[in-house]
Amino acid sequence: MKARLVFCTRFIVLCIWHLVSLMIAALVVGSFISLADPGQPTVDLVPLLAISFLETAVMVWVISRLKLTGIKLLVVTLIIFHGVKVFLMMIELAFFLNIWASPAMITLERVFGLELHGLFMALLFCPMAILVMRKWKANEQNPAAIFPSPNRSLVIRILGVSALYSACYWLAGSYLLIPIAGESFIFTYSHLQVPGWMPLFQAGRGLLWALIVLLLVRHLVLQGARLYLAVGVILAMLGSAQLLAPNPYMLDHLRYAHMFEIAVSMMVFGFLASWILRSQQLFLKKAR
């Protein structure tokens, strides 16, 4: 009972700190780059509370089950949290709502501001989460490198995961997002001028996704189907939670469709990608 009470207290503290970190980051970054959403003068607190709860729950679970401690844990946590939640999403946002949009729906300055906001928020939240979860002290008995040494088999698997991401992206967009969103998709994205090399663009993003999945596969304590399912849930939750909050760039119907599409596609991608990359780990183990 005492252990549960302590855990619940830590979780509540981190939920509050997650929300406070969002506000501090907005104040700091907003002092030199405008972060105000056009046409949205007020902020709805309920979605922000839901986002804080979900993202904190995911990160508390991840931190408690990563084999790392100290600085290595901080680096891995920052890559996972910021990479999935903000960085990879901002790359897509910049291209789909500015570079490939005519006229542009968002300025690159604002995309840069949102990226800085997410990075600053992660730098505030992750160290505190590690401290509260009591995993800051370095563990000399676990000197594992953050990334494994590259070899031919690993490179092939990473390229395979990149191709898998491109396939999941296309299938989810064609058979989930567009049918569910309907006219709201056409209304929002009819202005896009997508180049023929977009598959290469998504394959490039797929390489970055592969590196994030590799971190989870390498350092989580889980094995087998539990590991694959866990990776899928982590990517799905962190990738879609932010869409709980309204934004001026999507109609609500499109936002809900996007949230469902991202959750389902990242769940499938995370499961299959971790299986592919875990096969590399098993291969190395057998080789020894």
C-alpha cells in the first residue's frame, strides 16, 4: 500500500511538472518567437491536462523499464520523448503546411518556434522525471553503449524499417485517414503540391524512426511480444496525444481522424519495426 501511495504521489507530481514545463517553455520561447495560434485567443485547459496525463504515464513507464541510469538514461529519454512527440512531427509539418503548400498555412519561423518549445519543454521535464523516479544515479554495472556498433546486418534491418515506415504511412493515409476524414481532408490539403520524391522524404523520416525504435529495443527490459507491443504503444501514445488539443490548422473532424490514423499506424509500425530490429539483437547473441 505504501509503495502504491509513493508511486501515485510521484506520478501526480510529474503530471503537474509536465504542465508547468509546457507553460515555462511557452513563456521562454514565446518571448522571442510568437507561439500564439491564429484565431485561437484562449487555451482549453482540459485537453492540456489530458495530454499531460497520457504523456507522463508513458514516460514514467518507459523510464522505469529502461535498463539505463544517469546521463545515458537522460539522453535516451530525451531522444524518445522529443523525437516522437515533436521533432519528427515538425519535419512533416514544415513540408506539408509550408514548403509543399500554396499558399503556406504556417510560417517556417513558427515551425522553428514550436520545435524550440518542444525541445525546451523536454529539457525541463525529462531530468525531473528521472530524478523523481530515482534513476539519476549512475549504474557502473550497466555500461552499455546508447547505440550498438554498426554492422551490415543492422544497416540492412534499419533500411528495412525505413521501407516499412513508408508503407505504413501510405497505407494508413489511404485506407484510414482519407476515408475517415472525408471532405475535411480535401478542404485542408487540396492546396498541396506534393513532389514525386515524397517517398524518399518519408524513407528519410523512416530512418530516424528506426533509430528511435532501436533505442527502445536495445534498452527496454522486456522480451518477445511484450516488447513489440510496448514499443507500438509508446509510439502511438506519444505520436497522437497532442492532437487531443484543438489547433487552427485542422478541422476537428480531420484532427480526430489524424489521431486515430497515427495511433493505429504507429502501433503497427512499432510492433513490426521492433520485431525486425530485435531479430538483429538475437542474431548477435547467437553469433557470440
